[in-house]
Amino acid sequence: MNHIFKFSNAVWHKSARSGESGCVEVATLDRVVAVRDSKDREGPVLVFRPHEWEAFLAGVRDGEFDLPEAAAESGSSDKIHESTPSF
């Protein structure tokens, strides 16, 4: 994507399940999905086309990104909460 996006008017959403330790925030803008770190709101933003975001969410639902059981048992995994923006 060779676009410059202005996020000053974006409405960012964070999961109600996220704690004070931080999470990611998601916004839709100009037919893209933007993702940023809630602890670094002035930091970098990842931008995805709708079909890329849907593919990512499908992978999350299918367990494609699940950690191996040893890592999950040690408590080192963070839960992923999904949010599907509407276009």
C-alpha cells in the first residue's frame, strides 16, 4: 500500500476484555483496518486491507497462531480478542 493515512480522525476501539497492561486498538478509515499499540498511541500503525484483516481473523479463529502447548501451560501466552470492523 503506497498511501498516506491520517489517523487524527480515526475512532479507535479496544477490547472491553483488555486490562490495564495494554492491548491493541483497532480503527477503520478509508476502507482499511488500522491497528496500534494502546500503550504507544503516537507510535507506528499497521494498516490492512479488509480482505487481509478477514484472513487474519480467520487464522485466529482456526488456531493458526496458537502457541505450542508447552508455552501455553507456562502462562506465557496472551489471549487474543478479535474485533471485526464494519465497512
